[in-house]
Amino acid sequence: MFTSISDPQTQPIDPEDRAYWSQVRSQFMLEPGHAYLNNAALGMPPKPVRDAVAAGFRLMSENPSKAKRDFHGYIESELRPAMASFLGAETGEIALARNATEGLYHIVNGLGLAPGDGVLMTTQEHPSAVKPWKVRAERYGIEVREVHIPSPLVGADDILERISAAIDGRTKVLFFCHVTRGGYLYPVKRLCAMARDKGLISAVDGAQAVGMLHVDLAEVGSDLYTNSLHKWFLGPAGTGFLHVTRAMQPSFSTLYAPEAEPGGDARRYEIQGTYDLPVRAALGTALDFLNRIGIGNIERRLRMLSDYLRKALLEVPGLRLLTSLSHDISSPGSTIFEFDGIDAARWRGPMEEEAQLHVDDHDRDGHRGLRISTHYYNTTDEIDRCVEKLKEMARRDGR
Ligand SMILES: Cc1ncc(COP(=O)(O)O)c(C=O)c1O
């Protein structure tokens, strides 16, 4: 439960080493016969994480005051520094949160913007960000504009040019995803550098990035970055973080604690009061599990699986791949596609009920397609099974 967090594995592991990856897979408890290809919606935590949460709640019942002390001690002395190091950040820059949405609400409401100030985001943002930005615009008179980003993506330069062209004298903040809900990869370092060059604040929704690819926040160069650790990081449900750089902290208001509170670091952006300590502490177990594999090995395994999937999808009659084959603008984990003239989004239910294949619908930017998100615990056999089922569904719909 108070897992000692291993140093990151840096030795390369062959992404196709069946023996290694099936040993990793054996630590997941998915019901037999099911293939979970929907990690982008919610991750599937491995058994040690489940066990840590369960043991933690047992301790809370058996000896609450000791449990509280021990959890706080573990979170501050072990978990927070290890998370910061994993993210390429300083310990005092990480606020632990319940999810990305909490971080997004903080970003929207913590920034000191005056009526008339402008925020640019893109048409690919998640409702968890769009909604609070719209509330702030309505209530406080800031201007929030969405820059149209075509789907499928045209290229990294195109994204940069479109956002750059939309910046005007009112713009104070650039807000965008690192990886979109559909798995499109934005040129996040170049966008943050552009914001810096123009004296703007960069705020990033990293909900779909951390745990899927190597994220070093110092290299990303964002001022604010938030994430859900219950997706690709495979933490327990109800975990995330908000990163606020040291330079940003004096001008980024907390919603929870007095501004002048002494010794304040990013912890002042954490929601106050009692919270689910065993869940948060189990992030240490999730990080240890991840570090034992190594984020570089995870990213390579994900690339291998999604390249395999995308190639196989190209053989399905009538299927239009929306995700690029280029690694520059596609994430390693999520793949979206549609069928000409068919509403494939409604296949999500039958895929699960008839074939125990868990995928998600993709209903955005005029698409009515599907999203398949593959994590390192998936196999090429599961992908083959999924592609065969898609061919069957397409035949049923007259393809
Ligand atoms: C890009 C993006 N941002 C934010 C969120 C919200 O995440 P959560 O519900 O964990 O707060 C999601 C969830 O799918 C997402 O894909």
C-alpha cells in the first residue's frame, strides 16, 4: 500500500516480446473473453493498484488516525517528489487533483483576466474545458474564440499557422490539448514556444497524454498543464494533477486558500479538506508499476500496436481512417475512423454485447465513427478480432 517507487526502467524492451508483455498482461483482471480497447475513456488499473486502494481503505477503518498520518507522510515524502520527477517538474509545482476537469476549472478561473481579454482555444477541445471557458466568458466578459482545426489534421505546421493567425491584440492565453479526445497529437512544444515568444500564457489539457507518451513538462514549456491519472497512467479512478510553473504561481490565483498563506507552493491549488487518501496514495503503486516497465518502452509498445491496428483498418472495405499514419500528428494510443455513408458510432453497443470488444463512439467534427484506444496490455490478437468484427458490421450494413 505504501509502495516504494522504483527508479524508471531505461533498458529497452522489445515491443513484440510476447513472453514479456503477456507476463505484464497477467497483472490485469479484465473478465475473461473481453478485449478492452477503450483506455482513452477510462484506464484499467492493474491488480497492485486495486490491492493498494483496498488495503488503504481497510487501514482507514482499522486505525483512522494512524492511517491519516501515514498517508499524508507517504504522499509528501514519496509520492509527490516521484511524480514531479516523472513529469520533469519541481515538487512544488505539482498540485494533485481528482481529474483533469478539476485542473481545467482551476486554469479557467485562476487566471487573472479582465473583461475584453482574449483566450484562444481550438475546435478540438474537450467539453470539460469548453464549458468552464464559456461560463467565464458569459459571466466576466472575456472573449473566448475557437480556432478551427480540420479533422483529419492537415499537419503540425497547419495547426501552428491557424492559431498564430488568430492571435490579436486582445489575446492573453493560448489553450489547447496535448492529445485530443480523438488521439490527434498537437505540436505542443512549438505552440508553447509561440505563446512564450508572443508574451502569452500557455495552458494545456494533457488528459490524453501522460502515461501514453513521454511527457517532460520542462521540455513542453507550458505555464499550466493538467491531466487525469486514471486514463493512460492507469491510476485509480479519481486522480489527476495540475502543474503550475514556479514563474506562474505569483499571478495564478488559487480558488481554495488565502493568497498570502505562508510557504505556499502548488499545494495551494489543491482542493482543501478531507479527501480519499487511499486512492491518492495508490498513485505511488501505479507509478511504480509504470516505472518498472519504463515510459519509453510503453510508448514504443503503443506505437507498435497502433501501427499494426491502423494498417489492418486500411483493409476494411469502406473504412476511412481519420488518424494519420504519421507519428508527428497521431498519438501512440488512440485511433479514430468512420465509414462512408454509414453511422458507425452506433456499433459501439453491438461490438460490446456481441463480441465483448470495448471501443468508443467518436461523435465530433461531423464524424459518426469509432475510437479504438490500445494500451500496452492489448495484443495483436485482440486487434485482429476487433478488425474482423468491424468487417462483419460493415457487411451487415451493406458493405
Ligand atoms: C482531452 C480530454 N480532456 C479532459 C477530459 C476530462 O477528463 P476527466 O473526466 O478525467 O476529468 C477528457 C476525458 O476524456 C479528455 O479526453
